Amino acid sequence: MTNSALFIGLITLDLIYLAQSPPQNNQKIVASDYTVAAGGPATNAAVTCSYLGNNSKVLGVLGSHPITQLIYSDLENYQVGIIDLDGDKNTPPPVSSIIVTQDTGERAIISINAVKTQADINSIPANILENIDIVLIDGHQMAVSQIIAQTAKTKNIPVVIDGGSWKPGFENILPFVDYAICSANFYPPNCQNQKDVFTYLQNFSISHIAITHGEKPIQYLTHGVSGVVDVPKIQPVDTLGAGDIFHGAFCHHILSHSFTDTLALSANIAAKACQYFGTRHWINS
């Protein structure tokens, strides 16, 4: 049976370049390759979840500027639906410029997040959660996310957060979260280390918590039981979007697998993606 997933957050246009290194001050460099794709944590996760056979929708602010046609085209190509919370906005969408270092796969990013494009909660469509099986929140539309997370809780729809980094307002969403999947850069207030992060999240009665560490094992806590999940050893070509892809795979697998199995399966997919340049080539390989 096909599942349906709702991804709430940032929608960007990503301009991705492959080069020997990022430029220094007053330096011009020539890229060896480039690609253009829709981006943002929720958006890349939605693409992954769709690729794995689900109905995926991304909810965010996009608007009607001509640049948005590139985003629409890319997401249509990967069968991801767009629910635009401000279709009349005529200013450009957020654009990210990314340089991937050719030898290491590391990336440098300059971007505008969703701070300037926060949606009005009155723009949330009626019955937004109708026929939705899982919700992911990336923290870039806090007010909207809080309303939907609270509603999802009453409907027993699992809520996942992409904790790439701490964002003010997450504390209002955490009471409704079932799965907190965080990066090593996720530090809530007064948290100094990963142990503090686990304790902080446990205080919100979140049953399943995981912290990813790139190529290092994933730490997890599920119903009070802690452990680690190993990740595949690879030579990365591009680590851009690896966390987003992990979250999209997580939303797919958690509906039919255990928490720890889902972490392992999601790590395998993210590792595959890291062996290709850009956020889409792994799908087309």
C-alpha cells in the first residue's frame, strides 16, 4: 500500500558547483561541474520519500516569481506535490549557492533561510492532514508546524523533526513529536554535549531519539534503551543533502520497520547519495 507523507519547511533553489576548493577572498574559480535543483531540508526529504514509492507533498512558501518555475519543474519531475502557503508572493524564493570540494565531498553553502518568508497560520489549508500517514518538520516554518504537529498528535499521525540545528520555536513543537532525528550540530538551550541533548529531548516524552554523526555511528535512544547503529564506509563524492535524504528515507521505512532497522536502512540510502554529485544524480543512476 502506498503511504502519504507531508514535509513542512524550506523550499529553495539550489545552485550546486563542483570545484577543487571554495574560493578565497578576491579569488575567481572555475567549477568542473554544476547542477540546479529544488532544495531545503523538507524538500529534499520529500523527493527521497517520493522516489521510494510514497505520495509526498512539501508545504512551504514559494510564490509566483519566475524563478519558482525551476523549482516547480524539478519537483514535478520527482512527483512531489507543492502546497504553497503564499502563492501571491512575487519576490524571489530563497536561493542557495553551494560549492562541493571535489576531493573530499565537503560543501560550503551560502543561503537565505525562511526567516523572511514565514507563513501566516491562517494560510494552512483545511484538512491538510487528510490521508496523511506521517509528517516531517524541518523547523523553517515554526508557527505553521506547531499547529499541524498538534493536530497530527490528536489524529495519531507520527511526527518527525529534522533537527539539523536548533531553531527558536522548536520547544513549542517537541511536545507533539514522536521521532527526533538530529544532527551532531543540534544543541538546544543550555545543552553542552550529546548527553544533554538526549536528556533535553527526553523531558518532552519523545519516545525515539537519534543523533547522526556523518560517517560515524548513529547514537539512539528508544523507549529508554540506548545504542548505536553503524553507517556504511564510503568514499564520499558529495555530502550535500545527506541528512535531508536520510530523513526522507526515514519517513518511508519507519512506517513498516523498527526504529533501529529504519536508522540502518536510511543510513544506507544516505551513503549511496553521498557517492554522487548533487542531490538528484543518485536517483537517476
